[in-house]
Amino acid sequence: MINFIKKLFFYFLLFTGIILSTSHLGDNYFGINDEEGYLLTIGVVCLTAFILEYLIPTLKK
């Protein structure tokens, strides 16, 4: 059960990172200005956490 919850959390990080990163890119095309770039930053952090904590250890097994 714990492994399922951990896997669910890491996939949540993955999808959150993808959505936030791509929404920032879409903002540039639609003319909506994101002054601080927080969407891209949070998206990159989520993707980095997913890769470092889940994907790399899984691939090493």
C-alpha cells in the first residue's frame, strides 16, 4: 500500500510539472504575461523531483 501511495505521489509530480511547464509556454503565445515565471519554476522543480527520486532509482534496478 505504501509503494502505491509513493508511486501515485511521484506521478502527481510528473503531471504537475508537465502541466505547469507547458502552461507557461502557452502563456507566451497567447499574450498573457507571467511576470515572475513561477509556473515554469514550479514545473521544472516537479519534473526534477520526479526524475531524481523515482525515475533514476527505478531504472537502476
